[in-house]
Amino acid sequence: MLDVQDLHAFYGASHVVQGVSFSVKQGEAVALVGRNGVGKTSTLKSLMGMETRTRGSIAFDGGSLMGMASHVRASKGLGYVPEERAVFPQMTVEENIRIGSLLGKSGDQKSVLDRAYALFPILRERKGQMAGTLSGGQQKMLALARGIALRPKLLLVDEPTEGLMPANVELITHALLTATQEGMTVLLVDSSFDLLKTLCTRMYAMDRGVLVGTYQPTDFASADQLAATMLGEARAQ
């Protein structure tokens, strides 16, 4: 499905991703984990074509993505839900979902709406509300519901649970788990131990732009143990 080899990315003079190589198989949910600022988000953006200075190899679904614009990558089945609440604030919840359906190949607008509302019923209750007036957690749900409802072959998700209360974390975990059980492939960045242990088959640990370890959620008994291991890996570099 996805095979990344020797990926590099730059912000100005900063070399933020330094030779990363990893793979994600069809139907898997895989996470990039590590401290803030180590290159996880930059890796996702590089895969989506949002970093203009990159080099390396990105093979996706049998072809190369290198040199392609973001919208071309999206047309090939790559979806992206950024950390920022990617909603149109002056449009209603339903309009946000409908405009997303124009970009995908997931069927008619009704099927996209039905799927989004099935994932997060609260969005159906608020379908006529302006997206900018939703709570932060609800805006994250809207962005994620739209991304999943478009049925990409591979969905990139950046920090879907950051700053959310436990009940909302549970809703987002359930939505992503449902998507993977239905065959969607997911690559995400997140630090929620509950999400990682429920959803992921593997986790790649990053530090200072490089991969420093590969783990399974069952390698850790608690969030504290995961955090301590990530910190230990960083100190060892």
C-alpha cells in the first residue's frame, strides 16, 4: 500500500525529516509516535505533497507519488486530516461535509452525509449549525468524519485526540476503528495510549527527524511506560 524510503524534508535551512523509511500494509493502522517537534507532522505533510522541499521515494498503491501536487495525490486515494481544525467556519456542518464530497470518489453526497452522521451522530443534530461555532472537539469530529466518509485508500490523520476530553477521545477512537474494520488503511500521529492500543498494529518512534524504533502497542502496559520509552530512545540518540 505505502512504502517510504529515505524520505527527507526541509523547512528553510532546517532538515526536519532525515532519511525516514517505513511501510504501511493494506488495512493496517500504523502510528508515528514521539515528542513534539521531532518530524512526525512534517512526515505526513511530505506524504501529502504539502512540503515543497523533499527527496526520497514514496510508493503508494503501485505507483510513485514524488513530484505530484497534493490534489493529484488526493485523486489517487490519499486523504489527510490535519491537526488544525480543518473546517470552513462560515459554512454549516452539512455544507462542510457536502463540499468535501465534491473532492472524493465515494459516491453521491447522500452516502457521504449518511456515513459521516453514522460515525458521529452529534453532527446530525448540529447539521444546520455554523461549523465555526462548534466546540473544538466537535470541529475535530467534523474534519475526521468528512475525511473518513470520503473513503480514501489511505487516510493520514494528525493528532486527532489532542486536547480532547476522554469522552471525545473514545468517540474518535471508535470512528477510526470502524473505518479500519471496514478496510480503510490509516497512518496517524497521536499520543493517546488508549487510541494507540485499540487501533494500531505497529508504531514507529521518531526523534530529531529519524526513526528510532518500531513497537507494537502490546509492548507497553501503560501510557507512562510508553512515554518513558520514547524519552529513553530520544536520550540514547
